[in-house]
Amino acid sequence: MAHTASTRPAGRLATWRNSEAWRPLARPLFLALWAAVLLTNIGNWMETVGAQWLIVSRPNSGLLVALVQTADTLPVMILALPAGVLADVFDRRVLLLVTQVFVAVVAIVETSLTAAGLITPALLLVITLLNGAASGITAPAWQAMIPDILERSELRAAAVLSSVSVNIGRAIGPAVAGILIAFVGVAPVFGVNAATLVMFSAVLLWIRVPTHRSSLGRERFVPALRAGRDYVRWSPYTRTVLVRAALFLLPAIALWALLPLVATNILALDAAGYGILLAALGTGAIVGVVVVGRFRRRVSDDRLIKVASVMYAATMAALVLVPNLVLAVVVLLVAGGAWLAVLSTVNATLQLFLPTWVRARGLAVYVMVLFGAQAIGAASWGLVAQFVGVFDALLVAAAVMVVLAIASLRWPLRDVSGIDRTTVAPWPEARLAFRPDLDIGPVLISTEYVVPAANAEPFIAAMESVGRSRRRSGASNWNLYRDGADPRRFVETFEVPSWDVHLRQHVERLTGSDAEAERRAESLATSVSEVRHLFPADEVE
């Protein structure tokens, strides 16, 4: 029997209401999905370790092992934005269900082939590539689904918990895989991964999630892809959030990339010791749930990211300046908390800011930045360590992070929790002499304003916000003109690729903050003429 999302925490979990950090887990729907994602994170890391272990004894194993990691992450970067389009256009639960069933079947095949001794490096790379593709499709849909099942006030805590899930998977998965490989072989490792995927599929089949259906029907793929690109392009705040994420990740990934070398070359640890260091990072992220929640109530998101960045830089320096295992564990606990603080804040900020119609596409771009910055940063710091050594590489990374934290003053993050991102009532329907086809275009829309001379400058400034709103919601270009014969007369024009895009602007893309920008501009005018819709002459009869 299907279950629907509850608007109130129920049962024993209701006692968590007093803890803001854990409150989302008091909602059975979020708890079920979060637990399922946690298990698949653990299983995915186990599968990666198992694949690398099978390959490591082969000729040219160094290249093959590296290709496993590439095959796991490259599809995410390539498929994230198309996957965001699919998650905005189709039912997100169904999209996740289809993806997880497919990858569960792949995992079962992988387990069977390994148990039968038929697996080959080529097959492992293909399977890892398919797993990476599934991750690329899953990430935007899962993150965009969270605001559908929680209140806005719970999104920050949910973002922290999602980051915790990733870090627990990173800490537990490799350790469990190592134990299983040592005692029972690789096939059971792949079997556990398959089981977690089957469980996630069962949860998705069991639950029901609120959906947003457009009265205009599904948006076509290519226009939807273009709309997602244009939204990010014309949304200064979204770009600011992405820049801040990249400024942190590019130097921060040095710690993750070089930690194996720190363990062996500086701390003289074996594989078990390296596992302890990884566990410390993951544990720090878990402890950070409560610490970050309390800290966030006292400072802004902008300051939280700056403080966490500086703390993270200090941990990278301390790790090599004082080579001691106990201190390293303490330092990595702090680093795990700082890592979680930054990435969960960025993620929550985007979830709060992005409107419903483009949420998955905006988060998909974030996923691309997340994986791209880590891939580029890891490779870069690996090269630096090769030339100057691990000790100097981490000190340089720490210095770069401090410099970038200072440079981020140019891109401050403001509080977006109070911005109205709800879809407002549709604009008045266009009065036309005929019914245009949805594909007709381009369409030129014009509006005339009469503005007193004293209001001209503030009106022009206010219309800049309106212009960004038009572009974010689908306009391919926008302009504001002033009449040379009568300077009080202004004409706004913008062009959309098709009548379908303009209807979507009318019905589903205008948010409360967009409407407020229009009202602010119109309040400075003494009159606003009727909007005109101009179609290509050869397509109008």
C-alpha cells in the first residue's frame, strides 16, 4: 500500500522536533529516502573498491585503477544537466525508480559474472561507467525532490544531512569492502551493492511524493535544456553561489587527494592507519551536523563559509607541520566538519533560491561544478605534489584557500530565505485575433511606459531587474528604449524563441520576487500601455 508524505512528524521521531539539525529525519518520508540514499552511497563506494581490487593485479594496473575512478565520475559531469532537465520535466520519483531498477540489474549481473569468474577489466569499466551514469541522473532528481517533501525552514538541515550521507558512505564503504574482500572475496562486495540498490528501488516504489504538473504539458527537451542554461546565465546570485563553491573546492580537494600520501610518506601509516584517517574525516562530518546547526543560528551563511574555509586551511597546514597520528585524527575531525559546513550551506542556499520550474536544472549545474572542481583540483594538486612534495603542496593549498577566502569578498552571499520563490498567479491572458501554434516564433513582446523625468533614473535601474527576470524565464534578448522625441516615453521589448516559451513565462515561471520587480518599475511610471505580441509576418494569416 502506498504511503503519502506527512506534514507532521509522527511516532517516536516526534521527539526530534526540538533538534533543528535532525528535524527532517522526523518526517517518515524523508527518513526513508535518506536512509535508502545512505545505503546506496555505502554500496557505491564498496563497488568502486571491489572493482579497483580486481584490477590492481592486472598488467598496467595503475592506468586501469585510475580509469575506474574516471568512469565513475566523468558521466556525472556529462549527464548532470540533461538529467536536471529530465528531473524538471518528468515525475522525479519515477525517474529515480527507473534509474535505480536499471542499475540494480547491472549490479546483479556484475555480481553473477564475478562469482562465476567471468568478469574482465573491460566489463568492469563498462559497468562502472553505467553506475556513474546512474549517479549523474540520480543526483539532480534526488536533490530537487527534497524541497517537495520538506518545509523551507528544514532545507538547511536536510542539506547537512545529505552531506553526512555522502561522508558516511565514503568512510564506511571502503572499510566494509576491505573486510569482505579479505574474508570472502569480491563477489559478495558487489552483492551488497546490488542489495542496497534493490532496497532503494523498493522504497521508491513504496512512497508517494508530491508532484508539480504543468497545465501546458511537458516541456520539450532541447528548449528545456536551453532554459536551464539561460536561467543560470542570467541569475547573478546563482552564479555567485557556484563561484563560492568552486573557490572552496579547488584548494580543499588537495586534502582528499593527497591524504594517502600523507598517511604513508609523512605519518608512516599502513592501510589500516589510512582507514583511520578517512574515518576521522567522515566522523567530523557527522559531528558537524550539530555544531554547524548551532553555529548557523549565530552567523550568516557568508560568514560561516569564510570561517569554515579558514579552519579547513588551518587543518591542511597542521596535518603536515605536526606529523602525529593523534593530532592528525583531531585535525581531520575539524576538516570533516568544515567540509560539511561549506558544501551543505551552498547546497541549501541553492535549494532555497531556485524556483520550482528550474530547480533540478540549477542543482544539476551545481553537481557539475562540484565534480568538475574536485576532478580538476585533485589532478592539479597531484602534479604540484609530484614536483614539490606532499608537505609543500598542502601548505600551498592552505595558503591558496586563505587567499581565495579573502577574494570571495567580491561575491558575498546574502540571506535568501525571505525571497519569494513561489509561482505567482499567471499574467493576464494575451488578447489575440488568432490562436498561434506553440512552435510559432520568434515572438517579440513590447510594452510602453510613460515615466516622469524625476523618476527616469530609478526607473531604468528598476527595469534592469525586470530584464534579468525576462531573460531568466525564457527571453533570448531584452532591451529598453527611450523615445528621442518624448524622453518620458520608454519602450520595453523582449524576444522569446516560441509562443510555447512565452506561455510558460505566463503560467509557471514568474515568481513572487519577479512580480515584485515588475511592480517596483511600474510604480515609477504614470501609465503602462497594453502589451503587444508581434509574430513573424509570414506565419500570421
